[in-house]
Amino acid sequence: MNIHEYQAKQIFAKYNIPTPKGIMVESVKAAVTAAEELGGPIWVVKAQIHAGGRGLGGGVKLAKSIDEVEELANEILGMTLVTHQTTAEGKLVQKLYIEDGADIKDELYLSVVLDRKSEMPLIMASTEGGMDIETVAENTPEKIITIPVDPAIGFQGFHGRQLAFGLGITDKIEQKNIIKFAEKLYRLYMENDAEMIEINPLVKTAKGVFLALDAKMGFDNSALGRQPEIAAMRDIAEEDADEVEAAKYGLSYVALDGEIGCMVNGAGLAMGTMDTINYMGGTPANFLDVGGSANAETVAKGFEIILKNPKVKAIFVNIFGGIVRCDRIANGILEATKLTDVNVPVIVRLDGTNAPEAAEILKNANIPNIIVGNDRGDGAAKAVAAAKGN
Amino acid sequence: MSSLVNKDTKVIVQGFTGKEGTFHAEQCLAYGTKIVGGVTPNKGGQEHLGKPVFNTVLEAVETTGATVSMIFVPPAFVGDAVMEAAEAGIKLAVIITEGAPVKDMQAAKAHATKHGMMTIGPNCPGIITAEECKIGIMPGSIFKKGNVGLISKSGTLTYEGANQVCNEGFGITTAVGIGGDPIIGLSYLQILPMFEADPETEAIVMIGEIGGDLEIHAEKLIIEQFTKPVVAFIAGQTAPKGKTMGHAGAIVSGSAGTAKEKMEALEAAGVKVVVSPAEIGKAIAEVLGK
């Protein structure tokens, strides 16, 4: 789960991690009041959406007067922001963060992520702050320092020294400042079940103080049950409405750009099915994992969500019954066609436990737009043909 | 590959009396797995599915001599359960539970390693040595005995792969579902050498997916140590960037972890990479020369 910059900075405040002062607002009027309260003389007006690249997309701007804050708040609030991390449709800006301008001497990069290789949290830092870190990693990988921290021993002095020297910080007070900063960040990461924390840029002021100018934070969904304060920060408005709706029924759904709706059991098989459709010359419209406990209601819901997408020209149901029995799925499909108006061809491939019984059920139901695929390849081929109108 | 689990392997179930634990333990028993008991705190002394229930793993191990534990406890207790098994002398923990916090698994795996316990999972279908021992939730009937080893991150693709191999007239030695979480136990790097060393395994099916770089690390290993043919499929060629596709670990971030990258690395190592999982069976028939 991701949270907004202003929420991440609230968490920073709890850990005494320095940030510029700021106030979250949801209207132009409140933006003006916030600017007056902060005092200026420079403010930054920042769009709050769950995506990076906001500055380049025109969602972060500098104001030199209260009037300018008002003007920018008017411009940014309600705009649809498209960045390299959003979809092409972009994201609607519903919240702003009005922040004090900072006195910037140097821009750095600092993050904590899980390193799957060492299976430890990894502190990543670079002198190339303010740039896309993927670009830095590709062009000048030597400018990124990585420090794995074994949770069994926690953040030690040597980790801090590796960081300070790695960033070329020679002033002793500045060294102390950056080490303290990183230690607090690591503690925050561990105590809140974070998945990643990224500060880009981390700025050094003329006084040698380090400030988190931006903040991105993501958390382990599996740990939200024991992190109620973090869970309460969830902003459903930032999530895809169909994905949220699907999740209520235990379905895992991700919309894509193609024409063939997919309904599959298991995440791996679901991805594999998308790949098969692609291989056969079609395009998948979505990823949908119905999970291990699919029944008539969830199958019907799945059809409903898939069919909301007007691009869908055919649906491919690909189930490999293990513990899930195919006959139950077949009955679910029949029920679903009664509950939802399924007006496109549905190609069904059911294999595994009780597959022959399932085929019999579908055959006997005699529904014209339900086509039975013999195996996965055949099913995908039939789906691709159906989507093309054959 | 009966070295890891076989018909004589003694297995206990942690979370034995719960709904999932009960259902799957029953299926495993029916398959022939030697389940010798289970653990549910405060139910020690009772009998369940005709097997003794213990309060602690230590008690269960001391009484039954079990070396493997199949773990079904709820997500919040997985870390605890794995560490308990490790300290009680269990040699292999197969963790089926989905949704364990990553931080807990990090600590539990480090602790398991310290005590010399191997782990499989979490969030996986488990391990099966065909017609001998099933420790997990896979449908036993599709795993016919044969000469192909299978290792997969995905549950349903494990079934799909095994089914195709069997439909081509071959069979499975052992199949391992390693799970798709960010932190998992035994992986390609540990299991591929076991298949190479196993006299019964003549070819291997390797099924991966986007995210992480486990498959890339397998490349070097296959070049340096492998004599047996490998067929591979990587799920998620059509997955969009930055989206979690069901498994928390399957996030393509930047250029790292894409299906294309992994497929190219494996191909360079001489692996027969198929672009659709529907081709796995045929590819195996091809590499085994039939």
C-alpha cells in the first residue's frame, strides 16, 4: 500500500526526521490560509497523487507570493496529472501540499528497500539527487552506494560511516547529521513494516542540515493488520475503482489495454494465460485471478468487472482445477450468465479435477456464446479468433 | 528426487486441527504421505485424523521422530511457527500459508538457516515426490511417476506443467512449488543442483515469473554445472510495469526482473525457453528425444 507525500511526512515528524514545514489542503481557500500560516517568503505547491514524476508533469510549482499560491492552487487542484508512473489517462489531483521553500545547497538521494538477494533491508544513497534513480543506475551505477543492514544486528555505526564517506561528506557535523538521519529512517522502515521509503531529493541546506524534500512510502500489505495507523492512511480514491471492487470479492484484478478478458485461477497461470493470448496474436484486456475458492457469485462478479471494459470482445476462462473442482466452476459460469448479461463469446477451458463432468455440464447447458476449448493453447486460439470476429 | 522427501519421510503438520490444515492433511494421508502427528497449542493429547496432537513442535519431534513440518498456521503466526520448527530440530519446513508479513519471513528464514533447517515457501503449493509423498496442496492425481523434475514459483502453473509433461507420456520425479513472495526458502539455486544430482531425473521444467532476479542467478549455475536439459517458461511477458500481479514479489521495477531479461539470460545458458506455457509438454518431448 502506498501513501501520499504529506502522510509520509507526518510519519517523518514522529521520528524527528527533518522536513520543511507544510500543510495538506483540499481547496484553494485552504491553500491561501495555509500559505499565510507558513509565512513564506517562498512556498511550494505540490499535487498529492500516488505517482512519481509529479514535478515534470507540472504538479509541483514554486510560488513567491500568496497571490501566486492561490493562482497555482487553482491551476493544479482538479487537474489530471500524467507522469511516467501514471497510466496515459493520468490521475486527478484532489489534494495539495503547501510547503515552505527550502534553502538548497546540495540534492542527494536516499532510500530503504528490501534487497531480495541479501534478504535484508538495503540503504541506497546517491549524490545524484533529484534525478530518476533508474536513470542514474543505468548511466552511472558507480554513483549509487548500497548498504545492506542485517536486522539481527540493526543499524550500526559502520553502516553510518559507509553512508557518510560514500556520499563524500567530510564535515564532521554533517557526517553526524546524515548518520542520524539514516538511522531514524531505518528504524521507521522496520517498525512500520515498510516495503520501501524513498527520499528524492534529500537536500543539504547551507547550514549542513539534511531535509527530506520529497517522500515516497510503500508498506507490506500483509502487515497492515498489525499497523492500524498506517492502514488508516489508505486513500481509496488513488486506487483503481475496479481493482478495489474486485478485491472485495477476493478477486485480484488489473486492467490492461487489450481486447480479450481473462478469468483464471492462480496468479502464475493468469500471467501465463495473458502471455499465451499474446503469443497467439491477441491482446489481453486484464489480469484476473479468481483465487482458490471461486464460486458462482465470484465468477459472476468477475464477468461483471471484465465486461465493464468496453474494449472486451471475448472472454477466456482458463481454469486448472486442483483443489478447485472444475464442475463447480462450470456451474458457476452457468449461474453467472443468469446473474450478468454476458454478451460476448466466452471461451472456457477447464482442466484437472472433474474436467470431463464440467465439459458435460457446459455442453448440456447449450448456451450459444459459450465455446469449450480443449486445452490451453486451443482455448487461447479460439478466444483470439472470437475477438477478431471469426 | 527422493532425497528431499520420499515415502519414508515423517511429517508433522503445524496448524493441524484448523480447517485448511485438516483438509489438506487428510488429502496428503490419502496420497500416502507419512503424517505422524500435528501441533496445535492447547490441543495436546488429543487425536486428530487418527494421529496424535501435540502442544509444541519439540514434543512432536521427540515423540514421533518427524523431520519435516507442513505449516498451515494463520499469516501472523508463520514467523513464530517456522522459528519453533527450526529450534525443535525439524530439517525441512514447507510453508503453505499465504500473506505472512515479509519482515517476519526475513527473520524466520535467517533463524532457520542458523539452525540448519531448509524452508520451502511461504505462499506455495508445497513439494511432491510422485506416487510417494505429497507435502502441500497440489492435486496428487496429476503427478504420475516419471523422469522430469519440476520447479515453479506459481502453484497453478506447477499443475499445468506437470499435466502437460504427463500428457506427453512422461512423468514427474519431484515437483517443488517455491512460492512467489519476496522472501522464499529453497529456490532454483538450491533445487536445480539436487535435480542434476538425482539419478532418476533426466530433464527439468523450470517455471519462473517477473520480479526479482532468481532466474537470472540460475543462468550461471546451469552453464557451469548442468548436463541435463532444462525447459523454462517465464510468466508475465505481457505484465505492465510497476503493478503487483497477484504475488507481492512480481513487480517489475525499472529494467530489473522483466520476463524478457530472464528469458534471454536462460536462453544464453542453453535452456529451451518456451514463450507460452502451452508449449511446455512438447518442449520436454523434444529435449528427451521422443
